[in-house]
Amino acid sequence: MAFWLASQREGQVSDWIQRFDARFWTVNFPRPMVATVISTAPDALRVDASFLRKADLGGLIWASEDTLDHPLLAYRTDRNYAHTSLRFRWRSGGVLPLDALYGPTLTIEGRDRSGAARTWYVRLWNYAEGSGEDAQIALPFSDLESGFSLPGERIWPDDIDRMFISFAPPGYDGSADPLPTEAEGWIEMSEISVDGSRAMLEIGDVMVPPHGLAVATGFDDQGVQTPARLLRNVRQLGYRGSVVLYLGMSHYFRLTAEDGRYLAGGSADPLNTPTRVWHRAFFAECLRLGFSPMASLSYELLDQHCPEDWKQRDHLGNPALTGWTPPSTLISPANAAAMGWLQSVAAAFALLMAEAGAPVRFQVGEPWWWTFANGRICLYDEAAVAAFGGAPPAIPDMRAALDAAQKDLLDAAGVLLAQSTADVVTAVRSAVVPEPVEALALVFTPTLLDPEMPELKRANLPLGWAAPAFDRLQVEDYDWLTAGADAPRRRAYEEINARLGYPPAEQDYLAGFVLNQMQADQWRLIDAGIDEATRRAPHEIVVWALPQIARDGFVRLPSNASQGSAMQAFDDVPYPLRLGRDASISPEFSTAVSVTASGFERRNSLWSDARLRFDVGPGIRSEQELGQLIAFFRARRGPARGFRLRDPSDFSSNAMTGTPTALDQSLGVGDGTQTAFALVKRYGDGEEAQVRRITRPEFPTILVSIDDAIQVGNWSLDSGGTILFDDPPAPGAAVRAGFHFDVPVRFAEDRLEISGAAFAAGEAPSVPVIEIREAA
């Protein structure tokens, strides 16, 4: 594993930006309104908004504290705006003008001179020169006054948390009534300049070397930021190749008012204008930075915006609702109107990619028939019932044994689902003819291959997806990965490979994600999953997702392999000569010892495990052996490649050199989920014992037991000296093992100095070798 969770910059590279840099503004708005912001020049930005109600009020925001960028790339917090002035040109259309009653207002949130929380409202028109839709605005923060007209109360500029500029549609009155029709507006701020003593902000400018991973993000999560800001994080954190953009389930679609609700599907254009503007900028910025964008569209919609007849339903008529707050729902693959709308969405995004000059790469993301945790599958909306013959058998619980009719229904559902995804791909291809399209499907194995619902794959992993239905398959398994459920996870790879037939080179692996910050320790498991996936050699590994990467400070550190080196770090071959009695063996620790003025000591052990050093030269007894040593040294390129070395004084789990038994070393206790147990050897007793990881065991000598019973045929040896069980040991079961082992080592120096005359005179050469630390 090679990663770091950075909480702040500590001496890393930084740069300076102008305060109020156009890339770092955000927008906020109440649902069902939508707004986006893009940077159009180093000193300019544009906001686009879609209004549906007379209460819709958006905000263009500048925050004093950067909580959105990665900690290594964030700008420094500075709440003091005293003696600083902001100037810009304001142009707008379709929103209330500067001189209107509810026109754009600068809201400043902070504290007053005494430290009490305060909010001030500064009417921008009071500081504008020009018209209500085209004006030059100057904001001297040390002289700003709040209120509708001047003079007003002077704000305190020394302690500001954030400021936002409000914007609203014509007809705004604060009520929840719908506007007569959807209203679209825009704002442009250009010629942004800052003067004064605090006009510049320090910003992180770390550039992580490329590590071979791609990244995913989502419009729902990050569409309130500028594309330039997002992709700056992606590039400077070392990600390259694909940027998978989940289009979302709550903001991209155009809505129409209907009986007090705002629903998708009621207009000829499926996308709202803010979405179009933002994605054009996003795809263009991807190309400028050398990324290959990929659009990801799912069957999921925010429930409040989904027409009732589009929703999947269970046999009791309940709609498919997810556990999100507010809930989303899944649209039915059987509903012609819903699928026609989804196809039009896919085609619209494909055209946006093509217009930007990007290769059209489109992912159908997690298409499935929703199944509740209690086993109720949602195959029974009106359109689906009709498609299945009018009276399909009920399946109240997918966890129960199913009869032939129920299995036939699941097979039919799988055929229908596969046809619906094929139709989406066809719509994408038709939209951009004659441009080529790369079509992908994303499958989430913990749901589709849930061991408690073994027949679910008939409906949700249909054979109609088998190669070459898609150009590539994408797989994610984070629920199992972060829970340590390795057995079903590994079986899922095997089953997907056998069922759908995509070789590893035609698969992508999506690693992640960490739902909330309190679970940041899951990055250790995710990073290990990335390493494991690398050994499977997929086409691409994608980290899911950028919001969590930035929030938790995840930094993937590059390895030799990710930098394109063909050099193998370790050759799994033994040292060819037997160590003689004169060979020296030196275990060493690293201990910091500080001595106080009174002579007392404080000792801090920096290593939890000893590191071995050897001098193998004294074991060489003939010129033939000397020749073998030189050949072996050259083949390893000196210290560049590691190898195995048998320590003649300590190579067994049983004491130091005894015959292994299955009860020698405790590897852990089963919990009903864990299947991976690392080999270890303990030196000493009880809690004070020193635990040594064994990464190079001798496979034929390994004996494994569970609760003292020897295990045969139900485990395998994974890389790094880890025992993998086919099924997890039961909770409380004691897992033990015995083995012989070698030490992973390398030559300590680039040079091998041997004097022929001295060797002939009986003087042994010095050949230092040092242990390689392979596991924590």
C-alpha cells in the first residue's frame, strides 16, 4: 500500500492567487431550482440558472475557508477583508436587475467588532455605476454599509466567514407558487480585480507524480463548483486517463410543473440550460488538460421528480425507494415513456461530448431492478406486469427458494433489462453518427451477486450483457471490500468472468468509496483493493470518488510500476549458496534515546519489528561459489532486485528451526466475514511479544488449522504471505498455522569488492545483505 491521508499542508509547495479568483466561487440554490457556475477567463465567471417558483433564490458564494479542495491544494483561510477592495463588471439577463426591489444583494456572514455572530445585507446597486443589467461595481470592504439605501450600518470586515450574491427571477415574491413557465437567467462577472493589503491568498500547488489511476466524480455532488477547480484537483493529485462523471439523479433534467410537483420528462429538451453550460465547460476543460471524460447515466431519479408510472414497484405496489435522504427511485426498463426519456438524455450528453471534440465514452451505470433488503424485488409496475404477460407470479422474498415460474420471470426481467441498456447505447451511437462510441456497463457485485439472493443475477446480471454487448465492463465492490468480505468478493470476479466473458483487459475496476468522514480508515482497505486490482491487470482502475478524496485528503503515492518501470522489485528466487557458520546475522531496531540533564533516559522505539542484516561473504568457500555469487549479484542488478534468503538460525514457525505444526502461530480469530489472515511469527509471550510479518513462506511446508482442526483444500496462499480461505472462519474460531520461511533481502551496495589474491589467501569477502520491509 502506498497512500497518505493529508489533513493540511506542512511545507509542501504553494503559490499565490488573487482573492476572489474566478475558479473558486460556488453556487447554492433550493430545489427544484438549478444553477451552475463556470470560470470563463482568469478574471471572469458566468452563472446560469433555471427558476421554477416565485421563491427561487440562488447565491453566488465566496467562502473564506476552502473546505472543497484537497488539503494539499486548498487556499489559505483568511477572514480579514479590511483594507481590501473588490471590483468587477456586472452583466445579467433573465434575473432581477441590480436596481430592482429584490435585486442582487451581497450577504456577508461573520462577526462584529465584539465577536458576536452577525449578518449584513449590502445592496449592490448602492455601489454600482451603470444600468441594472450592465454596471461597474466597487466594494471597499472597510467602507461598506448595509441596508437598502445609504447611509447605513457599516460592516465589520475583519472577521468574515463567507459572502454571497443573491439572484432571483422576475416575479420573485418569496412564495412557493410556480412561475408561469420555467425562467432562465444568467450573470457574468468580468474584469474581477482586487486591491489592498490582503489582495492575495496562498494556495497549495502540490503536483503528485502520475500513479496510473483514473478518477470518478459526480455532477450532483460537485456541479456547484467550476469545472476548472475540480479538474485542477484531479490533475495535481496525479490522476490521468479517464475522468468518469456520474451525471446524477437530481439536477441535470429539465422540470415542468404538474399538480404541485415538478417532474422530469415533460419537455422536448431533457436537459436544463445550466446543466448544458456546465458540461460543455467540463468536457472542454478535460480535453485541455489531457483527460478522457466518460459520462455515466443510471436509471435512478430523485423520487420527488419522477412521474408515478415510471417507478419500479414491488408485488404490493410500493415504489422502489432507496435509503438516501430525500429518497431516489428507479425507473422501469419496461416503461416506454421512461426509457424514451432516458435515451434522449443519453443522446443529449453524447452530443455535448462530441461538440466539445471529446471521444464519446458512455457508461450505463448500475442498471437494475431494485430489490429491498428484505428481498422484495420491484418487477411489478404496470408496464412491467404487461410486458410479463399480465399476471406474473409474485416474488415476495428473493432470499427464499424460488419455483420454476418465479425463475422464468427473473429470466424474462433480465432479457428486458438487457434490451433497455442496448437501446440506450443505440441512442448514443445514433446521436453522434459517424463518430465512434465506447460503450460501458457498470455492475455493483455486492447487490447483483448477493449470496442471500442467489437467483437475483437472472434479472440483474443478464446474459444479454455478455461480451461483446459492451466495449468494456466496469466492476465495483466497495461494500464487500470495506467490510472485509473477501470470499464473496473473489467469487464475484470469477462468476462475472464466467457469466459475461470479459477478459481482465476489457474490464475496469472502480475503487472506493468512503461515505462519511468518520469512516476514513476505510481508505486503507480501498488502497489495498487497488493494489490487488493491479495484479489482476484490468484496463483501468478508477478511484470513486473525487468528493471523498478531497474531503479525507487521500493521496495515492506512485510506485515503480505506475511510473512505467519494467524493473521487477523482487525476484522470487533463493540465494544460491548456503550460509556458512561464519556468516554474520544482525537483527536491528531503531530506537530514539534522549538523555535529560539529570541523566534519566527517554526511549522511543521507532520500529515495531526488527530488520535483519547479513554478511554472506564468509560462507563462500571456493572459486566456483565465488563465480555463482558474482553471477547472482549481476542478475539482481546489485541492490535493484530483491531475493529470498534462508536464515539458518531462524526459519521455522516452531521455535527457531523446528518442524512446523498446524498449531504453531496464532493468525487471528474468525468473525464470520474475514477470509484473509496474514502469516506472523511471535517472539516472546503475551502482550509484550514482538510480532513479525512473514511474507515469504515456503508453500509446501504450510499447515493451517481452525480450532485445532487441520484445513485441507479450502485455502490458498496469496501474495505477501496471506492465507485466503474460501469461506470465512466462524465467529470466535481460532486460526493458526505453521511453516518454514525465507527472509526477503537485497544486496546492500551497488558494488561487490572481491580481491582474488586475498580470497586465495583465505580471506573471506564482505558481501552485506539487508532485509526488505514488505509488510507493515
